[in-house]
Amino acid sequence: MKLLRPVLLNVFTWSLVFLIAFPLVWMIVTSLKPQSELFRIPPTWIPESVTFEHYWRLLSETPFLRYFRNSVVLATTTTLFVVALGTLGAYSLVRFTYRGRETLALLVLFTYLLPSVVLIIPLYLMMVTLGLSNTLFSLILAHTTFALPYALWLLRSFMEGIPEDLENAALVDGATRIGAFRDVIFPQLLPGIISTALFTFILSWNEYLYALVLVNSDAVAPLTTGVMSMLISAFNIEWSLLMAASVMMSLPLIVVFAFLQSYLTSGFGAGGVKG
Amino acid sequence: MANVIFKDVHKSFGSFVALEKLDLDIRDGEFVALLGPSGCGKSTTLRMLAGLDFPTSGEISIGGRVVNDLAPGKRDIAMVFQSYALYPHMTVGENIGYPLKKRGIKGAARAEAVQKAADLLQLGALLDRKPKQLSGGQQQRVALGRALVREPQVFLLDEPLSNLDAKLRSYMRAELIELHRRLGKTMVYVTHDQLEAMTMASRIAVMHGGHVQQFDTPDAIYNRPANRFVAGFIGTPPMNQVEGTVEGGDFVIAGHRVPIDRTAYSADLHDGPAVLGVRPEAISIGSGEGLPATVRLAENTGHETIVTLELPDKRRISARVEAARRLDVGQPVALRLDPAAIHLFEATENGARLNLDDTPASVIPMRST
Ligand SMILES: Nc1ncnc2c1ncn2[C@@H]1O[C@H](COP(=O)(O)OP(=O)(O)OP(=O)(O)O)[C@@H](O)[C@H]1O
Ligand SMILES: [Mg+2]
């Protein structure tokens, strides 16, 4: 009995890992197989010959790099917006007392509870009125609106963990409010800012629905919609190219994630512990 | 010139009144202690002076200039926070140097000042550590160092020695007194430790329930307490207070007469209920004539003995006798009180003192609840 428990636990954990990892592995394997091997039955687990031809085609013959650049601009700018606005908002919600502060905070969260589909059409009409339809900027604004509420709450819980006297001490020591923020609050908030930034970047990088509705010009399409419309048509799916594109799309996230992983996990635990 | 004046200052947090009618006039270069039990409003007073909290009404001025609307950094003050408030990501050296950095002092001048403050506080070996790697007492000294590195107009110290061991505390007490003498700057020192207040301050503001009970020299606070709260707060053990009645030239406790000198008290003293106050050291324990009592406890501290005595009506008082004195528990004794050392108070919860030998400067009776 004593031995059974850890064995079962291990089996369970590893099946979970397998379940999650299999599509990823299959994606990578497929992207490396030559066209001739793709649909062979039974499938080959390890490609008989490895080829980078799909990657080469993707980069040289398709607008993949343009989509990639659009996505980078989109996700980066959104992240900057969200972190800047979120930090200022969280600072205000935590440090200043004013009427309706709590209501405001709840209201912000409430918008997060609305399904994004509900907001898409009004947002689209708004963008048209503003003359922003079919621009990358409209997508940046849209992504900012849906990432900001959560970011605000995340940053707020981080901010609440910073003792007010730290800032007071800096003020007494001769710092301005902005100086105190830069010298004292910001370094303390950095883990929170990094996890918020990661969260926002991933959200924006993977977002599909808004990109589909708000932007229909190929010139400003991000990776998600761009790759889809390029490789998937009603008659044909370019599997090998699609898999190569998917690998390249995941790459930036994996790299960033690997480097900042410890910050991110501390961010997800933030609401609980204050200190 | 940096005197500090609180004029009719009130402070409430929502409906909670933290300070009521606070009037303090602190002279230039004076060392003033704010002394009182936890929650009496000491930190709030200091924070308002620093500009971190704002009075609900009233006026605060430093050096003749009203500072109600002046930013903390512009008041030329330094402060030790009760919570230390050390910057966690900076080293000890950077923490201490921060106020200098913010005032544009650079390079060697800054390093030298930091070193001097660190040496004074015996922190020299710790300059490269982060606050997290320090003990509580070391952190507190860093907080002190950050305040002492500059020479501001006013030093605000919120329980700066509370976390030090006895030896370091008495060393720091002496250092602070010396520093104050050398710099001649105004210091406002918050503490709930009466020994610190009595030994360091030129004047003490005893606070309780959001009121200043008495603002006077340590001598006056001890010998002429303005009311029952101050009498009961100062001294270890504090002044005995016994309820009874005044009848002619006597104070009657449970049917026994203690002679008093009526001429030593104000005209407000009428026959009737009052409270007698007497310090433990003004009670002599003998036999024969006197107020009868029974010894209940004798605690020998080495250089003196604190005796707990039970009066005929079961009330207990304490007396201080020399250590060599042998007293047995249960032993009946007779107490004699020196008439010159008897204080009389009004028979209210925080009754004012009725002795004639003084006119307390700022006596505000406690709100009766
Ligand atoms: N921000 C606040 N909101 C509400 N009440 C407060 C606030 N700050 C202080 N108080 C209340 O005001 C009173 C005085 O607080 P203060 O911190 O000045 O006490 P203190 O004399 O410094 O006590 P201690 O010796 O424990 O430090 C306390 O009853 C406290 O609960
Ligand atoms: Mg306090």
C-alpha cells in the first residue's frame, strides 16, 4: 500500500505531462518531416529524414516575417501600455483615499467578467468612428482594454504588499513623489510588473478573435490570423508549413518564459501572501 | 531657529478621534519626549509634524513657518520610523546615504558622512549588507543612521531604541544625548519607555487618549503630576492612589485617619471624597501608630525591596524599602505617610491634582467616559 501511492501519483503525473506535451512534440516532428513522409500510415515517430525545407519556404516565400513583426509590435506595445496604465492605476487605488475607490476597483473587475465577444462589435464600431479600423493601433487598443483589468488587480495586490512607510521615508528623505516611486516603489514592484508584462504579452501574442474581427488587411495582420488565412483554405491545409509556423510562433514565448519563470510563478501566488 | 508649535490641532480618522486639541510649544534646540501608552497618538503627532498625515484642523509650524501644506521633503526634518522603513533593495550604506543623495551630496563627501554615521552606530562592518540580512536591532540602528546622517532642523524619532538590548540601549541613549548636546538641534522623541523619557528629555509631553495630559520637565512630571493619569503612569511602581474622604485636617481611609496639611492644597479641596496619592518611597513601614496594613508580598530586586501591602479594606498599595529590611508575608505593620509627600486629587476618573506647589502648564482633564 505504501508503495502504491507514489507509483500511482507518478503514473498520473506523467500521463498528464504526456497529454500536454504530445501535441507539442508532434508539432515539432511534423514540421521537420519531408512532404512525402507526412501522411504515411502507420505514422513515423522519428522522421526518416530531417528537413528544414518548410522553415525555409515559410521565411522566403510567405509573408510570415511580416506577420511576425506585426505580432511583436502588437504584443510589445500592448504590454507597455498595460504595464504603464496598470501601475499608475494600482498606485492610485492603493495609495490615495477618495470616494468610490473600492467601487471603482470592483467595476474594473466587472468589465473583465464580460465575455469578449460582447465587446467586439461595439469596439469595432468605435474604431471605425475613430478612423482606426484596419490598423495595428486599433488592435493595440483592443488588447489593452481586455488585458488591463486583470493587470490592474494583479499589480494592486503587489502594491498592497509594499509598506506605505517605505514611500513615506523616501519623501521625508527629500525625494519627490515621482522620485520616491522610482527609487523605492518601482524596485519593490518589479516582480509584479514582470509577471503582469508576461501575462499581457502572452495574451496579446495568442489573441485570435479580436484580430480576426478588427483587422482584415493582410498588411497589419498578426501571426494568429495571418498564418491561419495564409495556410488554411476551404480546400487545403498546408500541414507542414502550419506546423513550422506554429513552432516559430511558440519560440519567443518559450524563451521568455524560461528566463522569467520564477517571477511568473511568484506573480500567480501574489494575491495570497502579503508581506 | 527651529521651534515647533502645534496650535489647537485635531486629528480624526473617520469618526475616530485620535488627537483632540493638541497644543505643544517646543523650543528651538529642545529635546522633547512624547510619552504615553500604546495607541495614545504619539506616532500620529510625529507623522503630522513630518507631513505624512494631515491635521483635521489646527496649525503646525516649524521655525515660525506654518507647514500644514508643505511637502515632507521641504520641511528639513529627518525621521526614524517605528517600522524602520528600510529600503529592502538597497544596502545598509545606500540606505544611510539616501537622504544625502536626494540632496545632491555626492562622492567622497557622502561616503564620509555615511561612514561617520555607521561608526557612531557600530554598523561599520555591515555597510554592504541588505536589510534582510540584519537582526532587528541592527535594522533599527540603520534606520537611526539614515536620520542622523544629515543635520536637519528637527529630528523626529519614533521609538528608535525599542528593539535594542539593554546594553546597546543605554549606550545609544548616551550617544543621542551627546549628539543632541553637540548639534543643538530640536529633537522630538517618541517612546513608551518612561526611563528613556526621564533621562533624555528636557521636557516630556505625557499623552493619553488623544490628549496631552501634562507637558513639563521630568522633575515636574515626577514630583508634581498634573492628574491621576500622569501620577499612575510615571514611576515603577507608580504612585499609589487611594480613594477616601477629606475630613478637616485628616484624610480618612477605611475609617483610619491620615493627617494632612490643609494649607498645602488649593481652595478647591473641600471636605468630602478625594483621592490620596503617595509614591512608594514616601511610605515608611513601622509598628504602633499609623495606618494598619498587612504585608502581602516582598520583592527584593537586589538594591531595594518593593513591598505590596494590604489595607484593612483589602485595597493594595506598594512601598519601597531598603533591600536589607526583613518583612514576612502576613506580618501586620503600621504605615506612616509623610504629609509633605501627600498629593490629593479630585475624586473623578482622571482627577486634577489639588496641591498648591504648582500651576500645571497644560492640563486637560481626560474625557470622562
Ligand atoms: N490610518 C489610520 N486609520 C485609522 N486609525 C488610525 C490610523 N492611524 C492611527 N490610528 C489610530 O489612532 C490612534 C493613535 O495611533 P498612533 O499610531 O499615533 O499610536 P501610538 O501612540 O504611536 O501607539 P504605539 O505606541 O502603539 O506606536 C490609535 O488608536 C490608532 O488605532
Ligand atoms: Mg507609534
